[in-house]
Amino acid sequence: MSKKAPTKAELAYMGRIKKMACICCTLLDRRQESATDAHHIRTGQGGAQRAGNHLVIPLCHLDCHQGKNGVHGDKTYLRILKMTELDLLDATLAQLNGG
């Protein structure tokens, strides 16, 4: 079964996320070194599944997203922050809503 293509609204939302600074770099008070990806959270999803297109967080591609310490690596940054992907989603939503 193929995945459904994102709607216009989902694409627009993910575009807003990609324009944000990396949420991990921001919380760690670090300088972001690469472009921002819209990472679909995996918390609460089965096996190789990912969350819907509104459950995304901004992560810098080369470090916090795909890097060895990032969410697809050993998750060192999440341990340092004492946060989960859901906590990062909450911080992302707070930033989007001016909080």
C-alpha cells in the first residue's frame, strides 16, 4: 500500500517548520551548522512508521537529525536535554505560537 501524498496544508505547515531554527540547537544554545529538516516524530508509532505531517519538529540535518548524537543516532542530545520527541514537539509548537 502506498502512502497518501501530503495535502497543500500539510506541505505549507512542513514548510513553516523547515524555516525554523533547529529546536535541539536552540535548546542547547548551540549554533546550527546545517539546513533544517522537518522530522516526523516516531514516539507512539509502530515499527518503521512515522507520525502524520503535522507532528514534525525542526532539526538540523547533519547533527541533531541524522548525526551520530541525533534522533536517528544514539539520541545523546535528547538525553542531555532530558527530553523526548514529544517534549521537542511541545517546544516547537510553543515557538510557532509565540510562546
